[in-house]
Amino acid sequence: MRLALLALLALFGACSSQGDRTGDPATGRWRGETGKTIELRADGTLDMEPILDTRCTPDDALTARCKARQRWHRSGSIVTLERAAIARPESVGMFADKPCDCRIERIEVELRGDELIAGKEHAQRVK
């Protein structure tokens, strides 16, 4: 039993250190040109409102589950945001009116100093 506990603690320590981005220049809060703020956390999670399909009714529980799945990572100057989108799946034949569900969309932005850039859109670091 002691051996199993030690193995579990070692595994937990290895897993938690893999996701630590403390000191990563992309970590922090960013404000876009529309005034919306997102946060790239040191644990690799992303705090950003999911995209909501106009055909879906707002659902707090579904939104919370979707937000919990959002992640980010950086490779060089490219930051990949794994953002949630709540949408109604396309209906085919007898499977009409499927309920809305959560999907993850990947968005690549470029980190340039204190800016995140996607095409012509810029987000500034919130200090």
C-alpha cells in the first residue's frame, strides 16, 4: 500500500510539473480591441467565453463544462488557443433537433512582445 501511494504521488508530481507555464511570456491577461479580456493561466488553462451558436439557448452547466476544457500552449512565437464553441450539430434525416454540445476550436495567434496577433486583430497585455 505504501508503495502504491508513493507511485501515485510521483505520478501526480510529474503530471503537475508538465503543465506549469510559470514564466512563459504568453501567460497573463490580454484585452482585445473589442474590450474583451482573456487569461492564459500558468497551468495551461484558458479563461475565455465560449462561442455560442445563435441556435442554442444559453445553458450555464454546459458553458461551465466547455470552459473547463479550454487550454492553450505555445511553440516559439505561435500560441494555440483551444477555445470552446457551443453549437448545434448538423441534423441529418431522422436525427433532427440534436441538442447543442461543446466542441473545441483551435486558433493560432502570434506572440509579439506585449501583443497577441491574429490577422489584423491585436490583443494587448493587461498590466
